[in-house]
Amino acid sequence: MQDVIEGKDYSFPNQEEKVLKFWDDIQAFQQQLKRSEGKKPYVFYDGPPFATGLPHYGHLLAGTLKDIVTRYATATGHYCPRQFGWDCHGLPVEFEIDKKLNIHTKDDVLKMGIDKYNEECRSIVMRYSKEWQKTVERIGRWIDFDNGYKTLDPSFMESVWWVFTTLHKKGLVYQGFKVMPYSTGCTTPLSNFEAGLNYKDVPDPAVKVSFPLDDDEDNAEMVIWTTTPWTLPSNLALCVHPDFVYVKVKDPGTGRVYVVAEALLHELPGAVAKESKKKDKSQPKKGGFEVLKKMKGSELVGKTYKPMFPYFSSMKAAPGSDKGAFRVVADGYVTADAGTGVVHQAPFFGEDDYRVCCKFGIVQIGGESVCPVDASGNFTSEITDFAGQYVKAADKQIIAAIKGMGRLVDNQTFTHSYPFCWRSETPLIYRAVPSWFVEVTKIKDQLLANNAQTHWVPTYVKEKRFHNWLADAHDWAVSRSRFWGTPLPVWVSKDMEEVVVIGSVQELEELSGHKVTDLHRHFIDHITIPSKQGKGDLHRVEEVFDCWFESGSMPYGQLHYPFENKEFFEGNFPADFVAEGIDQTRGWFYTLMVLSTALFGKPAFKSLVCNGLILAEDGKKMSKRLQNYPDPTLVLNEYGADALRLYLINSPVVRGETLRFKKEGVFAVVKDVFLPWYNAYRFLVQNVLRLQQQSGITFDPTKVDVSNASNVLDRWINAASRSLTSFVTEEMNGYRLYTVVPVLVKFINNLTNIYVRYNRRRLKGSKGTEDTLMALVSLYDVLLTVCKVMSPFTPFFTEQMYQNLRRCQPQGEAPESVHYCDFPTAQEPYAGDAQIQLSVERMQTVIELSRTIREKKNRPLKNPLKELVVVHTDKDFLADIEGELKEYVVEEVNVRSLQTCSDPLQYCTLRAEPDYPSLGKRLGKAMAKIGKAVKGMTTQQILDFEAQGRITLEGESLGSGEIRVLRDFRLPEGASEDDVDANGDGEVLAVLDLGTDDSLVEAGLAREVVNRVQKLRKKAGLVASDVVDVYLNAQLHSEAAAGSGQEDKQQMEAPMQNGTAHPNGTPQANGVLGERSSGSSGLLEKVLSNQGETMKQVLGRPIQDSRQQPSHAVVIARSAETIGSSEASCSFEVILTQPTFKLDTDALCQDFGQDIGDALNIWLQSREPAALQKEAEKRGGKVSVVLDSQKRLLQAGRHFRMDDHK
């Protein structure tokens, strides 16, 4: 393996750019597809975005989800082609062109020419396609852009024609009126989905007006309430609820009689008497209307009334007729939560209005349209008093006219949430438009059945939101009176009686005799088809398809089905997987389901992952105008794609909930996940290189069988790796990404904070070469497994790491990319896997509990403590703690001894508490009695409950999970709170002896000495494989401290430049191991004498007295230090030098003479020790030297020896 840089110098974004180049150089995605050809196909449908805007975090999230699932599918043995799709038609494109060319009406387009207009649209549909591709590739998503589908391609459009024709043949298409959300700014109807995108709180007029009933004995007037006065000129009926009670009331002040719902009488000004303002409540209430009569709403049905305006009075029903307008009708949609309980009906401006009026014969389906509003939202000439006025602007004049008639009962302003066009920012109206419909209501039952066959994550979206939407589905208006889209393939005669629906280009060419090269309007609108009924030529209807119909047709359009790829499609439909945001439940998911059900009687997909919405940090919708979110490109450049991917996936948004995006959250992923992961990998690399350098062994992980590992943490990490693989496999197969990522992150945390941290000495070779190899191979295998498991989630970092790890594999055996590797096979757990994982988990709990005690009692971890007692009832766990895990607990808690206790009563008292959330639901009113009984449980009852898992109290059987057992620490006899403290989690208890003595102080100081040496190594830029000698000098530090102060300290701490020797000067008479037996030097002498072997084990080299430092030693770095506390401290200087060798001057002079011996002495001192040792090993312990043209052989062991301190 190659050495790697320090974590602080590692730039994740820069490394990702290198990985992108590597992928490009080897054509990684293309090669992955090629390698998987012939395997079982895994079909994925990509919902098409518009390329007229730039990608945002919602796109990046959905793209990441799709990339993870498809990478996993490929790694688990599937062939997974995936093509990017583009939505190229529809309102978003036309709106951009309308702004560019200052187009406001349909006539503006016709004057310009549909051909020119459509070509303008075509010119911008791929405006940001390059930016999209760059961002999608930068986020790490592998998808084919070169062969992606576009909804404007003639092949795609032809498949859309086939879909529509097939539906028509099945009797699922009809023409009619549809009251739809309508944008007067864009002069087009919108889907309900689009209408819900942009609600705003706005003030609107809220008026109550009266409609006098015909032939009423009291001259009663029905009162309605509306916030859309502009619809009153089109009123054709009044609707009541058949079961509500209505009252006829008389205003004593005016003598007028009104009819409203009894429950809403208070809404009429002055109708309800008011309480007297005087304190005397016995005074009668003042005011109020007189109730003349009560009746059911059904009794009002059929009554006629006087129209508000005369424009459509000719439609008034004849007396006693059940046909005609200006009658009272009834329906259950009327509510009693606001208004008057009477709803005015303008059937061509309200969906319910149209439905009810058709039901009661007020208007006829396909009959005369009462829609006196043009495409731009202006009144037509039929409304003579307000012709040409924009409807919303006409409200004030209409209210004034009503007031002039004496029929305005109340006039208020009402602030409510109102839909605006998401493109033009103009208020929407509801307006009837002629449209072609897919009769969804005919297949509603089949839709519900097909939905039940699908698998959704999260499930509640399928079972509630989507199910309810399907259950309440209406017929789908699929046409739009626009220009840039796939034209409806419908040719009709002038009288609309002869209709030909075309299903292919070939059919159109055959019937018309024209060659067809493009299917857009300006290429086919002029084409006619001769009538077969003698009606002249048939002309195409002007409508185009709603772009949602096109996106719902993408499973067929992307493959040009059924004209091409017929066998592949039919063999792999439904798709295995789709994914988009939760807002698509009423959009793309719905259109996919409707069309696949109508065409094939099947759902379009088997599994679906639905993500929530990403909001700005302030909880508002992300807005370019408000600039309330960071630019995705800047986040990618600062933290990298892997960090952004993991941040998004490891969040509530994957469970269909909302996420408030925080840039700091992405940084936290880098800091808390990637840097520790990288450091664990770097630690492996450093120690592999150290092993190879020091032992000459070639690291070959394939020759070490980790299943034979005897070390407990080796067995634990391998067991945890097997559990991880099994868990991820099971959860990914269920598409539950929200459960996978937290477990992956936890595993990486355990790998770095438990395995690597607790095994540092072993990994550095403290227990011999064989044990070191086992530890390194265990770490290597786990890191390689994690690379493969995490590669779908973090494709860049795993690739970069894998490229180095694969160097240890036999030549040609490791695939070129981690993304060519098979996903690790889930293995059956080994015997003992569960126990060892549980024991280590509990061990970590003990360590964390103990650290908390230290923090609370202000006992720094560097200071050893006497004893830790672990209290638990599980004897298997205690056996593990006393046995294999003991050394790790002792080291991490820094205690001298570890004891265990299986009897919790020795250290704590037991008490029971009811689990209110679970018991409350089950017991209801009995909870108080049972709760009291639980709290009164005796110690023996609690022990019996823990042993048996169940207890009966007050006649009620209670099980585990319904009672919480709490352990309260009890001080041992004779101990004080300063001497002993404990901490527990309700299961395990850690008891710490906080007392101290001289030996503990010495051990603490030794730990600090090691820490200062390690810090100086790091400051000097040394890596783990760099071997240095360590010297301490207490006297020099004292002299330096007494000198010029900070300047001298900085000079001593500075690492030596270019490896030049820094003379140590004359060794001091009183060094750190000198004769002084008191003060700082004396204490340090005791520390080094009593703790020297322990420090050597940690550092791998002994700490030596500076007087033993050879004069020719090359000083690498030095630093003045003070450790300890005010009660016990030491001051000294740490000196790091290159390893040296010792010369036998007498042997040199004896064998070669005094002059030659002195010359050889000088020559030897000029050599680099490591190079000299290698040469000696290579020549059988001999080194060849040429002096004065004569060759001389120096013998290792006689003339010199390496000072390896072993």
C-alpha cells in the first residue's frame, strides 16, 4: 500500500475530483454496465425533470436515493441500465418564451406563428442540460445522459400516441367540460398538483347577498356567502344540505325575511340577541331576529328564485320543472363551519358546482356553456355591465351593483390561503374548459387493488395519502389548449361526429398520404384525413397533452414501446423501483399508476421510495429570491459530495418527513464520520508500512485466516462486520434506507472508537509479529468490507480507499473499481457472535459510565484510579469483562484493578416505576391503581419480575416493557461520596474507587510523559512508521526556563530543519537520572524508574537519559515541557533524534591501526543508521568501505552495532 497524508491535510472535495477523473479514464459506468450484461435485469424508471431550471437540493436528494438503490442492485448481481430523462414540453417552457417574447394571449402566438413559437420553445428546453449533467455527475450519480430520453423526441411522442389510442379503444377516453384551476397569467388550465404549489395568504371580499324566493308567503330571501363576487353574474342555482335545519327569520328593523342554516344564524349581522352590558344579567337580551319557521334543507329543494343579474335569465326553470336554472338544489358537500349554509352555484367556475348542477339538470354535460370569462380572465360581452374587465378587479363594481339592488346583506374582508400560479404569480381561478378525459373513475377499484400490490417506503404514504387520493380520484383531464407539447392524435369532422384516433406515425401516413418527420403541432396541424362518412376532410383537434400524461407514459416512451424493445419491456414490467419526492403522490406516481392500470391492469412499479421535502434552515420553502439556502455547488466544493449524500440520507427526509437544510450539518458529517473513518484507514496503512519496514514481511491479507482469531476484539469486529452485512442486505432489499445509514454510521464509529482506539498497541506490534498481522488483517478485512457495503452510499471515499487497499490483493484478483465488486454476501452468524457483540456493547457502556463519573468528580482520565467494580446480573457478560475484555476496560478507564459483582443489591437499591405510555393506553382508568402497586413493589418482587419477565399486581398481569426497574447507587459501609461514586444505565452499574496514592500519581505522570512525546512526534511531522530515539533532560529545561523565556522555549520546541544535527552540548552532571533525589528531577526519576517498561510498550522505544545521547545523533525536534499538578509536577526537555548505532573504537584501531581506525570511525558516523543496517543485513553482517583505494570489511557486532534498544 501507498502511504497516505494526515487527516487535517486530506481534502475530500479535491480527492473526489480525482476519483471523477479516474472514473472517466476507465469509463467506469460504461464498464460496470458491460460487466453486468447478461445478469438479471433490474428496471428503474427515472422521472423526468425540466432542464429550463437548475437542479436544487430536492433533485440532489432524489438523485442520491436512486443512485444508492441502483448501485446496490448492480452490486447484488443485476444488470441495471439507467437513462436520464428530460421533460421538454408544457407550461414551464412556454412561460419562459412568453416572458422572453412579451406574449400575453393565445392570439399573440397565432400572429407570430405556431411554427416560430414552437421552435423558440425547442431552443431553450435543454438550456441547462450541461449544468444538470455536471451537478448530477459531481454528486456521484451514475446515469446515462448520452442515451437518455426526451419527451420531445418523435419516438417518445409516438409511444404517447399509442398510449392514448389504446385507452380510447378501451372506452376510457371522452370529451367534456372540466372545471380546473386556471392561470389567467399563462392562459392555461393547471393540474390540481400544480395548483397546490403556491398558496398565499391574501385578503378577499367576503359578502353575503340575498336571493328572493319566488311565490314565498313571507317574501323570504335565501342568503349566501362568497369570497368570489365575480362569480355571481354566472349564478345558476343555490345549494343547501339536505339534512341541515334551516330557519326563516325576520329582521324586526327592516321587516325583511331571510333563510339560513340554523347553526349559522349567528353569521347574519344582528340576527342573534346580545347580552346586556350591564352587570345585571337578569335584564333581557337586546336585538335578534324573530324565528318564523324551521325546516329541513330537503324541503327547500325545487324552489325557484329571482336571478341576481339578467344575463342568463332565459335559462330559468319553468314552474314545477326539474330542469332549468335558478332553483334550489341539495348536496352533502355543503358545510356548517362557515357562511350561511347556502352555497351559490356558478357551475362553470366550481368543480362541486358543476357536479351538482349536472346532477340536478341545471346544465347538461356537453350542453350549453355558461362561462362568460375569456382565456385571459376578462368578462366577455355577455356580461354587458362588466365586459372586458378582469374578473378579480371587477369585484368592487359587482358588490356596488348588488348594493344598489338592495341585496347586499353584509360586506367584509376575509384573509385566507389562496392558490396562485406557480409560474406567473397571478391568482388562480376555477374555470370550465373543454377537455379530453381519461375516465379514471371506471378503473378506481383496480387502481386501489394495484396500489395494494406495491411496496412503499415509508408505508404510510401508500396506505393513507396515496390510497386516499386514489379512492377519491376523478376523471383526468389530459389535454391542454397550448402549443408546445405532444399533440392529441385526434382528427374530427366539423360536426365532431366522426372521430379518428391515430396510434402511430405509420397509421397517420397511411390515412393522410403525408410523410411525417416530426409530431409537433407545426408539422402535423395542416395534415387532414379524408372522411369515410362523406364529411369532407377531418382536421386535428387543437389540444396538446398535459405534460403529466407524457411523464406518466415514460415507461413506454423511453423504450419506444411497442414499436421497439417489445420483448424487453414486456419481460421486465412493472419496474423494480422508482423514487421521487412526496409531492409526486398526486403527480408522477399517480399518472404512472393510472396509465399502467388502464393499459395492462398492473402497477407501473413494484417498489417505491418517497422522500420528504427539503426546506431552508428557517423552515420556509427554499427561495432564490430570498437567498435562504446555500448554493449546492458551493457546498459540494467545500465539503464534498459524499458528505452531502450522507447528510441527506441520514435525515428524516428519507422517511417522508421534512428536513431543514443546515450547511453545518454537512460539516458535522465530515467531522464525525469521514475524518474518523479516514484516520482508521490511515492508521492501518501506517502500521502495515511499519510492519513491512521493520520486519521485511510483505503484507498479504489473503494468507491470514481471521476466522482463527483469538483476540476478543478481532472476533468482535469480525462478528460485527457479519452482522452489518446481514442487516444492510435485509434492509436494502426492503428499501429501508432510513434504517441502514444510522447503522452504517454507528459501525464506523465503533470501528474507529473501539477497535482501532483500543487496539493501537497491538496494531503497532506490542504483542509480536503474528498477533500484529492478525490485528492488521482483521482491520484490513473490515475496512474492505465497509468499502463495499458503503460504496453505494459514499461512492467517492470508498473508491479512493479501495484503490489503496486492493494493492494488497494478488495481482489481477481485485476488480479495478470498488463499484465492480460484488456486495458482501450475508453470512450466518458464528457461534458466540451475539454474545461477544453484546458484551462489547456493555463494555463500552461501562467505559462511558466510568468516564462520566470522572468528569463529575473532576478526576482527569490521565490520573489512574484504584478500582472499578462492574455490577450486572449476567454472569456471561461478567466473565467476559473479567477475562478477555478486562485489559481494554482497565486501559480506557485507567484503573489499577477491575472487579465484577453479580449481586446488584451489594451496591444499589431497586425500585420499580410503571411505563406510563404503554400501560396508560391499555389500562385506562385503572392506571392509577396499578401504578401505585408497581411503585410499591418489594425488592424480592422486582427480582422475581426480572427473572420471570412477568408479575401480577392487583389482578393485572404485567410484562416486560410495562415496568421499568431502576437501580439507585448505595454507598458501601464506611465510604464517603469523595471516595466512591457510581453510574448506571438501568442495566449495568459502574462503581469507581476515587482514592489515590503515590503509585497512582506516578502512573499518571508517566501517561503525560508519553503524551508529550507523541505530541512532539506529530509536531515534527513524523508518521507511525518513523523510528526515533527519545531522550529526556530535566537540567537543560531548568536552565532554559531561567534564561530568556519564551524565545528560548520556541527555539527548543522547533523541529530541526533538513535533518541537520543539533549538538546536545556537554551532558549535564545531574541529568534526569542523576543523583538529585528531590524536587522535579527526583520525582521524574521515580516515574521513569517505576513506569519505564510501561512507557516503552506504548512508544516502542525506551526513554533514555539525555547524558546517553551520542554526540553524532541527529536531533529531529525538542520541546520544553511541564506536567502534573500543583501537588506533583515535573519539568523537563524532550529530545527526539534519529536512531543511532554504537562504535567500538578499540576494535577498529586494533583491526586496522590507529589512523585507519580513526578514519573508519569518522566514516561510520557519517552514515545514515537505517541505510547502514540494510547494507549489513544484505551482506551477511558486513559492510564494505574503500579508503585510500583499499577495500576494508567492517563486521556488525564487532566494529559497530545498531542501538535498537530491544
